[in-house]
Amino acid sequence: MKVAIVGSTGMVGEVMLKVLAERNFPITKLLLVASARSVGKKLTYKGVTHTVIGLTDAVASKPDIAIFSAGGATSLEWAPKFAEVGTTVIDNSSAWRMDPSKKLVVPEINATKLTAKDKIIANPNCSTIQLVMALAPLHNKYQMKRVVISTYQSVSGTGVKAVRQLENEIAGIKGEMAYPYPISRNALPHCDVFLENGYTKEEMKLAREPQKILDDRTFSITATAVRIPTAGGHSESVNVEFNNDFNLNEVLKILNETPGVTVQDNPDTNTYPMPIYAHDKDEVFVGRIRRDETQRNTLNMWIVSDNLRKGAATNAVQIAEYLVQQNLV
């Protein structure tokens, strides 16, 4: 099993290598791939030093699987080139997510739709993944009608430049700005670029991607995405209206029995999900589960996950694991 990690020197690339090692993914040859400026760098995987190579050399090596986390432009240009030589690409950018010819996959929900013919597979947005992990089992039971979501997203979702900005501001150091304003002691209602409709790209991803993953457009989602000064972990306040009424104890039972979801919900002991506890974990944590008393069939909950792991690297590796287990590569 020859595996290429494209974008191996970036934040998500580093976490991908960590997750691959932790899960003991069956690799016989590892190709660490990055842009021209990073070629020649040395990275260590499982105690072995590897030299970073360029994209052309990586395509020529014809890996079985290539996991991309190198930005949309790189994915649009290079994913088809890998696919042409028989490589199955798992892409972490937004480049292919809404392409009707490409699958958008969260393994616990819709991996069974994958076939050997799927040579470019899209990894959903980090905020989308944790949202659908919690909503999918409830949608199956009660049928969602409308979802209102506000996100509280860490600076790591923007990248290393944003993490550095936060660290510099906390230390009182002037440096390069990833955001148009300070992020320390602040909250920016601005994740990704603004679109003509007044929403940001991140907000529209949250509105559209769950419909594709669940293969259902009978429900609607409206979102406000906010960047907050946390180093890692995304949080979401979610209000979901169902077509059918629910029992809270049954909701808790469903979520407790959902693989990959951990319920943390006990007001008496101040038990609820927080980014600080989700750090470096693969679960999606759900709490503050309560009925909306202003409207019928409506539930409030709070969802937290490590955006670099289940929100990116772990989900991609889980897709790769499924492909190997099912002999699809």
C-alpha cells in the first residue's frame, strides 16, 4: 500500500501523519509531498526520516492512495492527474465537495456509497463533519425540518498564520495578521470570504454540505460562523426543528449509541463539551441537550470536536481505512 500525503508540511498534514501512525494504517511506502518550496525537507514518520518530494514525482510514483490537504487550487489541478494514473484521492479542500460527480463522505454515515470507480473523494468541511455526526442519527429517527447553527471556531481552522497571530497578541508581540482585526479578546463573525448573499463561504458550506452527505434536501440549514480566540477545537450551538416529536431520553439514548459520538451532558456536575477537552481526540462531543420551549418538535444542543482530527485528518484516514477494508484500492 503506497500512500502519498500531499501537503505533508502543513498543519493538517502533520496531524494526518500522527493519525496514520496511531491507527497503524497499513503503509508499505510513504510519499511525503508538498509545494516546491518545501521539497527536500526532512520529516519523520514512525522513527523513519523521509524526504519531501514534489507533486510531479509523486504522480510518477503512482501511489494507491493520495490524501490531499494542500488547498483548493492544488487539488483542482493535481487530483485529476493522480486519478489518471489509478490513484484514489481523498481531498480535504473544498474543491470537489459540491461537484455532483464526487462523493462527499463521513465514513460513519455514507462510506457504503463508495466504489472502486470513485477516484476523487471529498472530505467535508470540519464544521460540517461534527454537525452531521450528531444530526444524522436524529434525522433518521425524527426527520429534520430546519437547523439554525452558530459556530465558535478556533484559529487553527484558518491555519498556522492565524495561530501565530493569536500567540503574538497574547504575548504582546506585533506580527503578521491573518485576520483584518485582532483575534485575542475578540470574536470575529467572519469565517472565510463573504459572498454576494451576505453569508460567508463557511456558512454556505454548513448550509449545503449536510444535504449532500445525507442525500436529502427536504431540510434547510442557516448558519452564522464566528472565529474565537481558541487555539484548537470548533464548537457549535445548534437548534434543530424536526417534523416529528421526540423524547429527550430517547435522544440521549440514540446519541449515546452512535459510533464516534460521546455525550457529555450533566448540568448538576457542570459537564458539557469544551474545546479544551476535545483536543487531540477523535470523538464528536455533544451536550447541553434540551428541548426548545418556544417551538414544537425543536431541540437545542452544543457540539464540539477537534477540527484538525475528526474535522479533517481523522475523517480522511477513516475513508482510506474503509477503502482498504473493502478492497476498493
